[in-house]
Amino acid sequence: MHFESDNSGPAHPSVLEALAQANRGYAGSYGGDDLTGRVRDRIREIFEAPEAAVYLVATGTAANALGLATICEPYQTVLCHPIAHIEEDECGAPEFFTGGAKLTHVPGENGKIAGRALAQAIAGCRQGFVHAVQRGPLSISQATETGTVYALGELYALTGQARDAGMKVHMDGARFANALASLGCTPAEMSWKAGVDVLSFGGTKNGLLAAEAVVIFDPGLAWEFELRRKRAGHLFSKYRVLSAQFDAYLAGDLWLKLAADANTCAGALAEGLAQVDGTRLVYPPDANMVFFEAHADRHRALRAAGARYHLWPAGAALEGAGDAPVAARLVCGWSTGAAEVDGFLTALRAA
């Protein structure tokens, strides 16, 4: 019963097979191979963006930090949610790669930026005042760090505010596929049609070994990204190793199927949790993550039964919890099965 992270699961077998196939013989280096070109064209097709610049990197941190650096000056600030991944889990990489740009928190419930708070944050940036940090891009996580998903109306409203203020928009799409499977819209509708300039298109959390894509919808930004990628040490010589993963991932819409399967398991978990007395869902379970509260003794019993998951927020502990409910995060991946879900719920009921 492994629910610690969608990073913890295995790579999909078809991805490993594609890697073995791509490793045969010789191919052009630094992205000059046919496989990389095919993946680039396929991503453009999926996003209905024939002019988009597409680049592959190995980590989500690189995708986010390099993407933000391409649209943010050192003297600007990135507006983001207080628990955005770029704030809590990137070890200062966005600040480092932008050359010192600041991150400004824009709060909102359930991990989503609130429109009113964004308006206040935009107004609070003292444009043209030399002593103040200047307004930079807006960064939106889709799905969010709490497993919620912005509806298209919510997304368009936020990006509209940013556009009106002359800001560019970055989307952290580490779980883009899960959000897309949840909404049932098109990739274009959830990205450039919504006003997104730079997208981190995740793959590692959804069945890849180590590969993420950066999709830049304004080709005028491409050259700067290429230089930043090289300077940061993320220009791979054997690019076919990354491209092979995406080639298998995108074939036959495998990426959407894997995300939908993970979402389905999370939905079953949430439904079961809601029926157990003494437990409470913390956030709406829109995608592949479920957050719930239960007594510390129940968490101990679950762990004793073999359940593996993290308490929430990070650093929380069962010791000293007393009678207060303790929150936890359950994450489903493509390899999560009904047996694991049923086993977890059975152990919880027994507790």
C-alpha cells in the first residue's frame, strides 16, 4: 500500500522498452536526432501550437526554474501561491536561475490563488519606483499542491488579470496530465488558450523515468531558453534518452490513460474515506492526491498494516498529537491498483 508519492512508483514498461530501442546504433547528438524532432512535433500537435518551442529536461526543478528565468528579470517578483512547489520544494532554484528574482505569495483556499488576492498583489507592486521590486510573471500550479484543479473559468480569470497588468504566465504542470484528465478539456484550452506563456509539462510523476518538457508558446523566447539551458548544464548530449521516454508516453495517448487511472484510484480512496467515521477530507480530491485527517492512533494502525504515506504538512509527526486530528497525504500513481486502495480502506476501517 504505497501512497507516498507519484515519484515513488516505477516507470511504465513501454517507456523502458522505448529506451532500449532508442539505445541501438547511432543518432545525432544534442537534440539533432530524428526521435527528438518527432517528439517535438508531436507535442506541438497535441497542444495545437505549431510554432511552439519544445525542450526536454530531466527534472521538474529544471523545467520550472529555467522556464521562469526566461520570462523574469532579476529585479522582478514571481507571484505564486504560498505552498506552490516553486516556493516550498525547489531549494531556491527559481531565485538562483532568475539571478535573484523574488517570490511573492498570493494566498487562496485549497491551494488555489484567489482572484481578489491576485488583484491586491498586482496593485501592491510599485511599478516604476526604483527602490521596489518590479512586477514579474504569475506562476500557477495545475494541478495544485493540494490535489485541487483550477476550473477553466478560474484559470482564465487569473491569467486575464495577469494579462491586463502586462504580466507573463508560467504554469507548473508537473501533474498537467492529471488536471487535464480531471477537466476533460484539451491541452490547448488549459495552456496557451488560457494565456499561459511557458508550461512545465510533467512526465516523471506519470510513468516516465526522468523527463519533463518545457513548452514555450512564444517562439521569440526560445533562444534565451536555449542559452539558459546550456549554461545550467541541462543540454544533454544523448537527447534520445529523454525523447524516447516522451515518444512512448505520448503514443496512443498513454499519458492521458495513466493519469486517468491514477485519478480513478484517488477518487475511490476519497469516496471510501468519506464513509469512515472519524475521518475528514481536507481538500476537494480533484486529481490524483487525497488529503485526510484522522486520529494519530489510526495513522499508527495504518502504518502497522503496511500503508506508506506522508503526514501533512511536511514535518508533521504523530508524537505529541494527543487527541488532535492529524492530516496526511495519499498520492496515487499510474501503477496504483484497486487492491491497494481496498487494502488501505480495509485497514482504516479496522483501525
